Amino acid sequence: MIVIYLLPVIGLANLVDEHRRLYPLLAILTLGIVSIGGLWRMCAAAIKRLSDSEQPAFDATKAVHQTAAFLMLLGCLNFFMNLMIRDLASDGANVAILPSDAMLELFGTGALHLLAAILGVGWVLRRRLSEVCNRLCLRMPTLREAGIGIAAGVGLGIFSTVVIAIWEQSVPAEVFQQQTESAQLYFEAITATLSGGLLLAIIPAVSEEIFYRGALQPVFGLWLTSIFFTLMHWQYGLTPAILILFVVSLGFSWLRLRYHTSVAIIAHAVFNFLPYLTGA
């Protein structure tokens, strides 16, 4: 259902900047929030203060930027709603996840991220495919860049492993199991085979990095993009896992800033595949 709303709104926002007569329709679809100019000027000021390492392109007068910020706010609201729903519905036990359901979610989420990214930067509506790739900062990595991506993925994986070990030793065993069981069930449902492990490594790495680091980071900056990336992984709940994920996201964001999105994709894929290799 979210696709029926999300993708048309993104496409319309791109058209509005070229055809302002469509702005009232966009305002209706976004409950009038994109029309609150003062809100977006405040947003632009906050982004500027948070972004001392780069110069985000957020423009408070552009409909596509207003809409992106609005949808990010909806995503953050969804994070807290999911937490409340999960707490209310929880009976203390997680239900086993079928591999077919986990795989469907993996492909569906990946497709949504990719479509949102390429439509958000104006594919077909404002830009040709080559221009979209340039806007998303996608390019063929050199051997050196590929090596940096691999090393970064391994380093972030070691960091994650160490922090998880400290976390496990810091809380009772039953608490740790409860906090990690949902993510573990999803991981096990997909990684029963090598092909599943590869898909879990590659699909989120490609789709999420293109969406978060390629499409959003140049507009909203490193910090806000990483916060949003972390909150969209609501399945980890309010546990130390989201702090780990935030630091890892900052690592991917730095790679995008220092090099390009393709290096961040490599690091993300390596990071995702390491637990399969180590049996974690």
C-alpha cells in the first residue's frame, strides 16, 4: 500500500518544480505540510548547522526537497508507531519467519528503495539515466577504491562484533536474547543457503546505499541521513543495536562523502556478508 502513495508523490514533486500549477495537488497529497514555508526554512537552517563536513543542497523553496523532508518525517513517525504496536502486540515470543516471507520482504524493500531513489532524483521526469547515475554518484570503482570499501566493511564488521560482545556481557542472557531474537530470526530465514547469504549482502547494500547515500545525503547531509537510515531499521527497536547501526551508517556516509556511492555499496555488502561467513 505504501508504494501506491509514496512513488506517485515523489514523481509529482519532481514535476511541480517544472510546472508550478501542480503544486496544489501536491499540497493536498501531503496534507498541506509542503506548503508550510517556515517549517522548511527551519529545516534548512538545522541541516546547515549539522553539516560542517559537507554542503547539503537542501533548498527550502524546492518542492522535491520539501517532499523528501516530509516523507522522512513520516518515516520517523512510522518508527515510533511500529515500536508501540510491537510492544502492545508482543506476548514475549517471536514467531518463526518463513524463508519465502523473508525473501519477499528483502526484494520488496530493495525495489522500493531503488524506485524511490531514481524517481526522487528525477529519472525520466527531469534527468536521463546517465544524469541520474551522476547525481547518485555511481561510478565504476578503481581497484584502490574497491580495496578501501572492502577494508571499511571488515573494519565496521569488527567494530560491530566487539560492541555486540560487550552488549551481550552487559545484560542478562534472556534480555540479550529478547533484544536480538527478531533480527536473528530474519537473518536465519534468509541465510540458510549461500545464495541467500549473498542476496542479503547485495540487495540491501545496493538499494539502501543508492537511496540513503546517493539520493538523500547530498540533500540532507551526513548526520540527518544516518539518523534516518537508523530509524528505518525499526526492527532493532530501542536497543544498543541502533547505536551500532548509527555508527556503521556514519562510516558508509563518510565513504560516500570521501569517495562515491559505489565504495559505500562495497563496504555495506562486505559488512552484511561477514556474519554469514563467521556464522554469527
